Amino acid sequence: MEIRGSLTQGVIAKQMGISQNMVYRYEQGLSSPSFEYLAWASRHGGVAIDWIITGENPKVFADVYAKAQSRHGAPISDAQRELLVLYEGATKEIQDAAKAVLTPRNGGDALKKRKASA
């Protein structure tokens, strides 16, 4: 399915706490998706829920990506976009854990350290 990208139905099912069969049924239009699933799909795919439901008026969350692009001065890569979407769809606890893992320690600058070692 276009919205889930490279994620498998099994991975989505695990993230959502539902069966893989239910993900399949949602994707095939055999069952109506829950609000939680629609919200996840919207965040992950970067599209509006109404587009997922109706297929009309595609609306991409361009503002989030435009902000990221303006901070970096160049378009964000697919990998960066995927991380951004996953981060936005995560619980606050997981977002905080991701920040803790990615925050440089001892006042250092991770980007400068990475450039210096290259």
C-alpha cells in the first residue's frame, strides 16, 4: 500500500497492536479502519485522513517538510522524511527516548564531530 511504504503489514500490526490480518482487511477495504489506524496512516503517509477515506483532495503535510528543508537549506531525503514521520507518530515517551539517544553529550556538537571524523 502506498501509505505504508516499505513497512510490512506485520510491522504495522505490531506497532498498532492489531493483527496482521486486520491490516490486510483495512488495506483491501474489507473492514473499516479504526480512528487510531487512520491517525497512524495519516502521520506515517503524510496525508490527510479525509484523503485516506475518500481518495479525494490529496493533501500532503508539506509544512512540516518545508520547515525541515528550510532548516537544512536543502530538500530532506527519503530517510529523513521517514524518520520525521515515525517521530511524529510516536508516543511522547518514545519521542523523548529518541531525543535522549540523539542529543550530543557533554555539550558537544554531533554534526561537528561527524564532520571532523570524515
